[in-house]
Amino acid sequence: MPFNQKPQKFNAKINPVTIGSGDKTVTIGGDSIFPFYTFDAPSENCAKVGVEISDMGLEGMSEGIKAYYDGATTMGEIAKKAAAMEGADFVALNLEGGDPNGENRSIDELIAVVKEVAEAVDCPLVVEGCKNVEKDAELLPKVAEALEGRNALILSEKEENYKAIGAAAGLAYNQIVGAESAVDINLAKQLNVVTTQLGVDAKKIVMNIGSAAAGYGYEYVVSTMDRIKGAALGQNDNMLQMPIITPVSAETWGVKEATASEADMPEWGPQDERGIDMEVMTAAADLAAGSDAVILRHPESIKTISKMIKALA
């Protein structure tokens, strides 16, 4: 019997959200199909890839990443090289140095880094907090203020601090709010609901539903993203129609496959290659499951994932 393909049509769509300003913008979301289901309908906006840099500079980065940034000594120089990376659509600045349990850098120090990066590049910017909810509640409103006019994406607002971050980023300074939950469809929806109740436009919200490295409980990530996309498109749930962004690098470069030295695990092969493999596998899985943008670290990972997106678009 001949195969008669029946396209799956949805009346709903993921909200398109544009990051950046002027001539340098990227739009994520906007599709009314499941990821890469271009046989059902054309994709309005293909998935995007961001380059993660840190306020800590190149400290703790792999040798391959350090080699790419060779000669860059300031955050501005690092940001310029990141923006010029093959396959990169935006730059994501991680303010991990603000963690009170780590370097505990002051808010003034971190804002100085944000301003230096913003002055160095004109590409779309994503800024991640330090993952401490109390510090981020103070820090990220200041970030939103410092980047006023850049239409930046501020990651991450959580249930514990959504009032401070949502009000500042989404209302006072007209930035895009990144709503972070812990790999649970109900938690993701609830955070979107309370954020919109603050007055933030639903079309100015991007979800970070959480992630894991491939092989580390990753089935929870897949099932959560799949349920979110299914509800957004199949049930026309407008509180789950926000696009999804996934910071991949922080998860993948911290697992043993990426951190074990070649001297300790010679049978695993070169350490840098293992980190790239973990980053590529996880990013590809995130995109296939429902993420509209991923944040990566290694130049080879970014080039590979960008080529994959273009090949499947």
C-alpha cells in the first residue's frame, strides 16, 4: 500500500520572542509544529544557539575553549570572540561569580562586567544569574536596569524571587523574563501564571524548564518538554506557549565524562572531545524534545549543533 502522509495541523503556536535590538536580533519560538516536524508545516523560526561566557573569565574552562579565546584578556575581548564564533546567534553571560557560596562578588563588580560585555558587542544578550535566589533577587533587577534598551533576556526568575525579577525585568526596564522551573510541567505553568499576574506580557516570557546531561536522569527532561509542547499546541494552553531556552553547558561540562582527566581514564579518550560529545548529545536531545534555543560553550559544539539545525530546518 502507498504511504499517504497526513500532516498534523495545530491551530495554536509557540509565542515568537525577539531578543536584542536594532539590526542584531534573533527570534525564538513562533512554530505551530513539533520540533523539526517540517514535513507537517514550514518552521517559522529555526532553533537558535548561544555562546556561554562567564564573569570568571576562562577559569575552569577546557583546553579547547581556552585555545579559542587565546589572546583575549578582558571580558570585553572574550565577549567579542564569543559573538564571532561560527554558528553563534547570541551571547549568554553567566554571572556565576556572584554566588555567596563561591566567589561572592559584589553586585557592583558584576554590573561592571555586564556593562563591559554590553559595550563590547551589539549582538543579542542573555544574562544568567548566580543561581542563588536571594542574591539574584538583588542582582538581576540591576542587570535589567544596566541593559535598558537592549531587549535582553534575563535568566533566571524563580518561584522564590519572581516578584523582584519579573517586576524589574518585565515591567520597569522592558526586558525579556526567563522563568526557571525544575523539570515539571505544573511548576513551569504556575511560574508563567504568577509572572503574567504581575503584569508581564506573556509574549515577553521565555521558559527555562531545567535540564540534565544526557544519561543523567535525562528522561525526565524529555518527558517534561514533550508534555509542555503537547499542551501548548494540542490543547492551546496559552500559559505553556512560551518558547523554551536551555542552558546546556553548565550541566554537561560538570559530569565525570567531561571532568575526568585522560591520565585517570585513558580508555575514555581525550578529555576535551568527551566534553564536546556530552554537550552535542545533550543539546541535540534538548532541541529534538522541544527546546527553542540552547546555550553551549565549546566552539566545536556550537558549530556542530548549528549545522544540525540548518540541516533539519
